[in-house]
Amino acid sequence: MVATLVRLRWRLTLNALGRSVWILLAALLGAAWALGAVISVTAGAVALGLRAPAPLAADLIGALGALSALGWILIPLLLTGVDSTLDPRALAPWIAPSRSLSAGLAAAGAAGVPGIATGICLVLPALVWAVGGHWDAAGLALLLAPVALATCVLVSRVVVIGTGASTTRRGRDVIGVIGGVAVIGAAFLPSLVNLVATRSARLDGSALATLTGIGRVLSLTPLGWALAAPGHLAQGRVGAALALTAGALALPIVLAPLWDRTVRRVMSGGRAAGRRARPVRAATTGRTRAAAAAATAAPLPWHRRLSRVIPSPAAAIAARCLRYWRTDPRYLILGVSTVLVMLVVGTVSALTLRQGGAEGSATDVALETAPAGAALGRAPAALLGVPVAIALMSGWVLHDDLGYDSTAQWMHLSAGVRGRDDRLGRMVAAALWHLPVLAVVTAALGVWTGRWDIVPAVVGAQLGLYGAAAAWSSVMSAVLPYEVNAPGEGPLRSRSSGMILVASLVQMAGLAVIAGLAMPVVVGLGVLMATGAWQWGWVLLVGGACWGAGLARAGVVVGGRVLDRRWVSVLTTVRSWPGHAEAR
């Protein structure tokens, strides 16, 4: 059974590579990159064994082991199950669940390309300890390498299949959002670690201690036991090494029955049947039918409120878009990543710049902290530039909102909705949550810096740039829609369309256009920053608000006219994207 499933796995993999020359070329390029990565990692392992002390090497290897196992959990969740050949539901019509089937599926997971690459990396700790002269630790590392690989595969399968990541739309959405946020956080983890280490070095020279402490914590988690045990043995801690070895050996033993139970449950229907039965029973009652009818007839919650200030068609579109921002994982990831990425990048950049700047330099006016007596004023004032960047990107990310609608645009087209109402509704929906988030971020950074005198100018710059970016997006989403993931797909799933590169270049150029549209606001903020005359910030606040509102209105008018002419073309373009013609 095990050998059969492994052969089946590789046959399916090779057949997939033979479907297209481009897929084969991408696979070859990926293999070349992987080979180079293995060579580089091997060289790093040799250098680590030769030069690093045993405690440092032990903490680093254990931390990398824990992160590898975590990657086996997160990456499949992001891709909603990754490989259908590892899904036991695909085999349910052909074979009954059994222990041999569970073992075969686990072995097929370990025998794939990710499993082989992980296995090679898990053997390298033995090389580190052998080069360093710790032959007992090297032998233990070789013994525990298969154990670590088995742990990675089993915990990944139990989490991905057991949580129903690929069985229900809601499960995929929730897991996709959580995984997306986790990946975004992981992408900036090195910068944050570097910042922490740099600040600790400036304070008491303990940068290395800070980094090793983080690594030690990660290595002592269950996912890092297999790679942490040889490190303790190399340091002469036999008791700790034995305890971690016992724990590492116990993990696959505990996970194997869980995986077998998961396979049996999903192949027999499991929870899905129960979830289907309850709504059917509930629908038989008169009360439920009446409630469902009332809910269907009721307008969207925000439609009635918004229709008092904007036209009813625009209010309906805004209400629908607000629901998208709350429930669609593609919108959620887009919104969260915009705020989180700019917040992390801006904060790290500002703090790093402050550390590297000299007192009395030309930039000291902008980087000046609050006086010593100011409440909570401990951070550089440059941090208040972060909300300005968030405002710019928040308006800019709306440049492909029609693509996210997919084929649902036909409802607007068939109902005769004006392009102006469509543009206005989408802009209002985004602003209803963008502006409160900007207010919260600005207030928080104002408290952290203590520079409340700068806040009015910052708010004015935010409003001006947000209006300019929203105006640009309103026009460009109708001029150049480009391929995005279809509804129901993973929010971070990559697309293969060649149009994406062209559109990305155009949208990058759009940032320069936005800067040109908001030039009066940008120049005003620059003058205040150079002179330090922040008392004039209230003038910039009023001017930025008026300028941003005027640009936003112009974007609605121009974008609406463009959409009226191009709506059929936009819908045709969207339907040509893979997965969108079948979207509902």
C-alpha cells in the first residue's frame, strides 16, 4: 500500500509537469534554485560548525527546526490543502480507510518534493556537529532527522485535513485569513528581530544574547525538540538531551493515531454530514422559513443609513462592499496587509533611522522626540509619517476592485447602474473603515511620540493623499482591470497571467501620479517638516481635507464616465480569467 501510493504520487507529479512547457520550465528553474539553496545552506552549516560555539549553534538549529515544522502547517493552510493527491477524500470511492492507507498517505507526503527538500535540510545539523567535533551529537542528529520529518508531515496533515481547510468555504476563508496574517508577520520577523537586537546592543551590548534567547525559546517548543536534543548533548547536558529525545520520539507516536482517525472521519463523511443535516431539519419549521424569507427581503444593513446621504444605488453598492470587506478573505487580507505592512515597515524604518542619525543633523527636526517632560513621549516624531503612508496605500489598493467582484458585475450592468454610483459606493464603503483605522493609528502614535503638535498636519496630509489615491483607483480600476484570484480561492494563491506584470508596472507608476495630484499637500507637509512651524498644521488640515474631497469627487465623476463606456469590456475581460467564468 505504501509503495503504491508513493508511486502514484510521483506519477501524478510527473504527469502535471508534462502538461505544459511553461510548467516544466518553471519546475526546472525551481529545481535549480533549490539546488543553489541547498549548496548555500550546506556551506552555512559547515561554517556554523567550525566557528560558532556549541550553545549558539544549538539554539539556532533548534529554532530553525521549529520554524520548519511551523512552515509545514502554515503553507498548506494558505493554499487550502495544497496537494489533492494527499487528500483522503479523493480516495474514498475506491478504497476503505485503514491503517495501511493512513501510513501510505503520510509516506507519500514525505516522499514528495517538499518532503525531500525538508529531509535534506534536517540532515544538515548532523554535519554541523560533525564538523565541530561533536560526533555523539552528530549521530543523534542523524537518528532524529527521520523523526523530525515524520513530525512535520503528520502535524501538517492532521491540521490541514482535520480542520476542514478544504471541505467548507467558511473553513477555507477563516484559515486563509489567519494564514495570510501569519505569513505577513513572518515576512517581517527578521526585521523586527534585527531591530530588537540593535536596540539591545545600544543599551547594554546584549544583541547576541537577545537573538539566542529567542532561538532558545523556539527550540524548546515541541516542534523543535528533535533538532534541539543533539545540541544539548554537544554541551554535555545528557539528561536534557535524553528528555528532548524521548519527547521527539513520542510526537510521531501520538500524531499517528490522530492522523488515522482523521482519515477515517473524512472518508466516511464526518462532520460535513451533520452540518448538512441540521439546516435541512431546521428548514422544515415554519418559523425558520418565515425568518429566512424576512432576511431575504430585508435590505443590506447599511443601505438604509447610507441612502440618506448618497443616492440609493450607490448606498446599495456601498452596503454590499462593506459585507465583502468583512467576509471575503481576499478583501480581508488586502485590508489587513495594507495596514500591517505599512505599520511594521514604517515603524522599523523610523526607529532604525533614529538609531543611525546623529544629533544636530539635517533630519533632526523631523526625528526630534518630545521633551523629557511630555507624557509618554519616548519615540521619534518620524513615526507620525506612518499613518500618512497607510493613507496613501489604503486608497491605492482599490485600483482593481472590479476584478474582485468577478462576474457579479453583470448585476450592475443589467440593472442599469450608472458608473458614477458604482464608483461612489465602492469609495464610500472603503472610507467607512479606512478613516477610523487611520484615526486609531494616528492617535496611538501620537500617544507614543508625545508630539500632538504634529498631528493636525499629519491628518491633513492623510486626507489629501487618501483622496488622491482613491481618485486614481476609481479611474484605473475601470481602465485596466487585471487578474486576481476568483471568489473561493485562497487569498494568497499566485496567478500566472502575464498581464499582472504589466499592470503592476502601471500601478507602480500610479504612485507617482498620486504624488503629483497631492503635490500641494505634500509640499505643505515638507515645508512644515523643514521649518518646524507645526502651529500651521491646522491650515494644512483644512486644506488637505478640501483638496482630498475635491480629488475624490473628480475621481468618481471621471471614473464613472469611463466605466459607463467600458463596462461590457471589463466584464468580458474578467470572464476570461481562469476560475472567474464559473464564479457565483
